[in-house]
Amino acid sequence: MKSILSMATILMILLSVAQVNAQDGNSILQKVDEVMFSPNDMSATNKIILIDKNQKQETREAKVIQKGTDKRLFRFTSPASQAGIAFLSLPNDVMYLYMPAFAKERRISTSVKNQNFAGTDFSYDDLEAKAFASKYTPKLLKTEGNTFVLELTPKTKGEYSKVIATINKTEYYVHKTEFYDNGNKKIKEAIYTFKKIGKYWNPAEIVMTDLKKNHKTKMIMENVKYDTGLKDDDFTVRKLVQ
Amino acid sequence: MYKLASLIIKNRIILLVAIGLITIFFTYQLQYLRINSDFIKSLPNDDFVANQYKILGKKYKGTDMGMIILETENVYNVKVIENIKQITDSLRTFEGISTITSLTNIINIKSDTAGIEIGKLIDEYNLPTTQAEIDQIKQKVNEKDMYKGSIVSEDGKATIVLFTLQGDVNQQDLATEIRKKIDPLPIKAKVLFGGFPMMLKDISDLIIKDMLWLIPAVSIVLLIVLLVSFKSLKATILPLLTVGIASVWTLGLMAMLKYDITMIGGVIPVVLAAVGSAYAIHVVNYARQLTDKNYLENLTQSLAYLFLPVFLSSLTTVFGFVSFIFGSYLLMIKDFGMFAAVGTFFAFLLSITFIPAILSFLPNKIQNVENEEIKPSILSDYILLPLKNLLFKHPKYIFTFWILVLIFGILASLKMERNTNISAFFKKGNSTRVSEEILQTKFGGSSPVFIEFKGDIQSPELLKKMSEMEEVIKQNPYVSTTTSVAALIEELNDAMGEGYKIPDEKAKIEQLWFLLDGQDVMQQLVSENLDAGVIQSRFASNKSTDTEAFIKSINEYIQKNSTPDCKISLNGMPSIYRQMDKSLLNSQMSSLALAIVFVFFLIGFSLKSFKMGFYGIMPIFATIILLFGFMGIAQIPLDIATVLVASVALGIGIDYSIHIISSFNFYFNQTGNVHQAMEKTILISGKAIVINAISVAAGFLVLLFSQIVPIQFFGLLIAISMFSSAFGALTLLPIIIILRVKSKQ
């Protein structure tokens, strides 16, 4: 009897800890979302460096403007063969592609979000500027030094079974995310370097490694400007074609 | 010779101990013996085609292709689609697999008024759950050649999961692991495995199965033949023990020197049992006639007498095998020749050491020396005597008969086919063969074809040629599916509203390329540096003639269209098979020529007459023509195993000629009468020859129970060759000798 009682007590304590953890996880993730997605708009130049397993590098550059979390225009400026190719992302997964050689735009859809974006190691899913809290259910695994370690479980079935995110305890930006496939094998890893620009934390560099292909993509953000007053009108097909 | 013989008898205890120790040593080595059925590795390291094939494998994420077939009533079913995903996911966990293509992960380019979509045919993380969704997929599959007849059969009753292996992986081990992982999955369809890596694994399993039961079976057959022939336990056990030890030494040596057991290497023990037992029988049988008095001295003397004939007999056989080392291009055949020769030599060594050493402890109970008199028996009464009478009465008829048979043989041999395709190695009804047939009839085959285009892969000229080439190869009746970057670019160009063709401007191609960048399929189609690309296809026939015609037509096109800016080359399994095929024919020619020359000189020297040497090879020469003729009529192709028959038959069968010639010379010198000498020769030597032919043939006929088709043919053909060369030695050779001596007189 005694032992049953004590077991019940332990169980209750465990459950309550789990609840506390869940709450903690949620609140941490919300704070992360606030840090990551608080600017009204942003413009920057993006340098994308693809590094293959033989350390061979290929660099692409693009200009990017973004408003809120669901409007984005991405226009490549180099190399010459790709200069001018542009993607316009609009709410509800609407995306347009412009190819200057054809002088035509086409609506483009990626019904399958786990596809890699233009030869990088980022999938369309990874690049989505959607709040973490809307995509994942968090669980606080541990606190380690100056970081929280969260286990994020996707709310919809996809390429990843879970994502382990390491988050800065004081500033709530992400240090590292590790992606696990459905066989619970780590397949990708992203390392973030955040810099403070004005009042916002900016992901100045993200290195995404595809562990299976041994291929890396380094995304460097430069000339970042926040809250310059971009309008909805800057994110239209007419603007894309210009 | 006497010195050597007395040395052997004197040191018999040391010899027996040494043989025992060596046998223990090699038995211990046997555990390291490995099976390797990968016969692409049989092409030499510097073979151009094989090397290019390896390079292609590294460049395009693996050339070796495996397939898992799902056969069911209807592929378009929620459960089946789930199963395909399950299999695809299971394959993903293997490090050695570099690409996987299945219904649930295949690329799909879609365009309509709404725009373009580059994605997957099925969203694997959001599998269809309703029949309406499934029907949509069915419609998409039926619209595109890329899917229909390539990944789903036209009748919708089968689908395949294709995978390629990394170049450096052990294919057989991986194939084993794959089966282990896939077999227990709860799949609601019949699951079959196909493609080269899976076939290699199956062949390896069959080699092991064969070795495990064919070797005991051959031993039992030999045991029965020996027991019936000699009615003595000693004369039965000792030869068997000798070939057993020779086999252990040979296989042990192979293991020690890190040579793998190949498909044909597996029959070495059977070959040794059939061939090597003859030497042992010779010694045992001779010793049986020794009296008890001065037994050891008699034994020494008879050993001294036997040494040379047994040595010569084994030497001709060794030469037959050695001819493969120098005459063959394929490593598998060279290795077979080397170890069969070594094994034969071991059998000879043991026959003149081990057997007399044991015999020295087993004196005979016989008191009188048996005379070499002609005793009446079924063999001499019903076969040899009538044969002799016929020979003497109608020598010219028999000679004409042989000439006619040979003309017929030559004509029939022109119909002989060749086969190197591994799928034909499996028996009808074997599950591997069944899946291969399904792959050929429903999915365009399992033999990958690669046509590489070297040059700026983004240039319109190159891509246009690539597209043209795809049309050309699709005209071949055995090609039904092709994949290339040119086809993807055409599709995207169409999606941009500019028609299903390669754009004229490079800028357009580069921008379309941007959309394909990073797609899994691209690694299989273009090189990393964009300086080359391939058309991937599959070929669905395993006939040499079809392969030859296909390669010829492609090469003609290549010659016309290859330029320094766009170098086109063909490779793939058909090319490898053709290379093997060519080398088979060359191997056959050169090893046979070498063996004939070897043996001719050997008999010439030993009989001190090259004329006799020439007559001596006649029966075996006729046998080889007959053999090829039989292969032509019976549609037995020249393959990796049957290519061995002619030289092996030569090595064994030549002994019959030596026997007849030396016996005739002996009696002719005694009597000076051709007819008398030949009569004695046929009745006395004839008996030994027929018994030997029967026992060797019986040993090889056991191979008919092999699980591997070429090995079955090998056994059958050697048996036929044995009868034919015995028959030749007893009819053709005596007639040549009689006519020759008569013309002299």
C-alpha cells in the first residue's frame, strides 16, 4: 500500500513536471517567434554559398525584401546565368517565378514542401517564414549553460519527425536546429549566427548541412535594413516582372 | 624412377604424417573461403569497358541497379501505395544505396494554365487516402512514358522500386541486408527482387547450395561406380579419399591466397573428383594384382612403372586447364584454370605418394598374379568385339561415317549461340528468373544502359543531340524507357509555354536548369561539373544477338554525331555483356588452340613420333567438333561454364588416344600383325577406356542437378565429350592406324 502511494506520488510529480515543461516549451517558443518575426519589413542582400563534399564552392547572390511573415521577393543578381530569376511568395502558398530569358512569369507551386530550394540544402519548408509555434509542438528537454534545448514535433506529417532546437536563454534567438527523419536519424543541421541590428536580432549567417549528402549551404545576410516602410504593392506580379 | 619410388616407399610414414598435417592446415584455411559471383569483376582491371562502367558509377551515383517488384491485382490502391512508401523508406536507411526511385518519390513536372509545378507525383508525407486521389495518380501515370511501363506496368498490376548502389559497396552483402529488411515487411502484394546486385546474391546462394550437396552426390556416384567396377572396398575408398584431400588442399590454397569461389570455381571439387580419381584408381588397381611375397619391393617396382603414364595422363589434363590461364581474358576462367590445374597436380601427387604409402600397410591376399588375359564380359562380348569386327570389315565405311558426322558437326556448330547474361543462369521457375521475366516484359528490362554526352551539358546543340538519341534508341524493340536531362528541359520549356523542345538559347536552358537544381534525379543524369550528362535507359533482352544489334546501331549513330564538342559514348550492362561475350569467343579459340598445341607436342615427345601425335589428337579433335555441333543443335550457348568444356575434354580424353597408341605399338612390336595387335588393343585397353569414360561421365552428370544452368550444361557436355572421345579413340583412331600401316605395307 505504501509503495503504491509513493509510486502515485512520484507519478504525479513527474506529470506536473511534464506540464511545467510543456508550458515552458510553449512560452519559450513564443518568445523565439517574437524575436524572429517582429520586424514589419526587411530588405537585404543574400549571399548563398553552396559547398559540396569536396569543399568546392559555388556562390549565388540575391536581393531579398520581406514584409511581415508571408510576403517575400527574392531576386538573384549573380551568377550572370541566373541573374534576374525571381521568386515572389505570397500568402496561402502562392508563389510566382520570373525568368528573364523567357521574359515570362509563371505561377509555381510546390505541393511537396520537402523539396530543396534551387539547389540549396534548405527545403521550401525550411525557408518558410512561418512562426515556429504554428508549425511545431514544443517540449523543453533541458537547459544547458546559456541555452534551452527544445524538442519540436511537427504538427503536420512531413520530412521531419522532430527538430531539436537550441535557443539562447537570454535573447531567445536560435543557435542550432537539428532535423531528424522519420527513422529518427539526424539528417540535417543548421547553425545560426545572430547579430543585433537596431532593435532586432538578425540571422546574419545560417549554415545548413545535409548530413547524408555531405553538402552545405551557407546563407549570409548583408546590408540588412529593417522597417523601411515597404508596401504591399512592392509584392505584386507586376513588380516581379520588372 | 625406381629411386623415386623407393624413396616414397621408404619414407612412407613421414609422407603420411606430412600429408596429414598439410590437410589439417588447409582444412583450417577453408573457413576463410569466400563466395563471389560478381562476374563484372571477372573482366581484367585494365578492361576499358569495365573501367568506364566503374567511372560512370562514380559520376552518376551508381550504375548497378536493383529492383523490387510488387505484383498485385491493382497497383492503384491505397494500401499498395502505402507499401511502396514503406519499401522506399526502408531502402533509405541503407548507406550503400545512393538513389531510390519509386512511385512515391518520383519527380513530376506539371504545367497548366495555373502555372507550373515541379514536385513529386505523390506527396509521400501526405499519401492519397481516397479512390478519387488514387485515380488522379493513375491518370498522371498513364499520361507519361516516364512512369507508364517504366515504374508502373501498363496493365497496372505491377510496380517497381528502383535503386542504385554506390560503386564501392559489397553488392552481395548489401543485397542480403536488403532482403532481410524487406522480406518481413507486411506487404499486401507479391514481392520479387531483381536487377544485377540481387541476382549476384541469388547466384552466390545457389553456388553454396550446389557445393553443399553436389560434392557429396558426386562422391556417392563415384563410390557406386568404383564399387561396381572393382568390387573392392580398398579400390573404392582410397581414390575417393585422394580426391577429397586434393579438393581440400585446392580450396584451402584458394582461401589462403584470397581467391574467391566463383560460379565456375564451385565445380572444381567435382572436376577433381571425376578427373583425379582416375590416377588413384590406376595405382590402386595395379597394386591389387601384386602378390604378398616381397610385397613392398613389388609395390616399389610397380610404382616406378606407373609413375610415367600417370604423370603423362595428369600432365595432359593439367595442360588442358593451364590453357585457360594463358588463353582466357576473363579472370574467373583464368582462376578456374589455375586452381583446377593445381588440384589435378595435387591429385597426381597424392596418387603416387599417399596411395602407395597406405597400400604398403595393406598387403594383398591374392597369391597369384592375374594375367592380362581377355576375360569374357558383357563389355567385351557385346560392345568391344562387335566393334572390332565392324572396324576390320568396313574400315572405310566407318571412316566415311566419321567424315560425315564431322561435316554435320561443323555445319551445326555455326548455329551455336553465346550467352553471358546472368539472368539466363537461373533455371526456369526460379524466382529470380521469374522476376527477370517480369522486368523484361513489363518494365523494359533490368540491364541499365548509359549513353554519355561529354561537353557543355547546358548547350542547346548537345541537348538536342541527346534528345535525338533518345528517339533513336527508343526505336529498338528492347528499349522502352529513357530518362535524361534533355527530356526534363523539354518538359520545363513546354511548361514555360514554348513547346516540348530544347530552347535555342543557352540562357533559357540555364534558367530552366535553375529549377532542376538540387532535384535528386539530377545527380543521376548530369556530372557535378556540368561537363557531361547521360541518357539512362534499360535493355530488355538477354540474347547476345539482340545486344550486338543494339550496340551496333547505337555506335553507328554515335559515329555520325559525335564531335569534339559533344563526345558520345555507350556503356552499361549490354556493353559489359558484349565485352564478356567477345572475350568468351576469344577465350574459347585461344585456350583451345593452346591446349591442342600443348597436347600435340606432349604426345609427340612421349611417343617419340609427331605423326603419332597428330593421329592421337584426331579423336579428340573430332569430339570437339561434335561437341560444338551438339551445342548448335541443342541450343546450348557458349557461356562462362560451357566455354571450359572443350579444353577440359581435351585434357581428359587425350588419355584414351595415348592408351590406344602405346598399347598398339606394344602388341604390334610383339606380333607384327596389325589385326592381331589392334584386336588386343581394343579388347584390353578398350575396356579400361570405356570404364574410365563411364566413371568420369557419371561424375560430371551429377552436375545436371546443379541449380545453375551453365553448370548443368557443363556437366552434360563433358559427359558427352567423354563418350565421344572414347568412341573416337576406339573407332576413328584404330582406322587411321590400320589404314596408315596398311598403306605402308
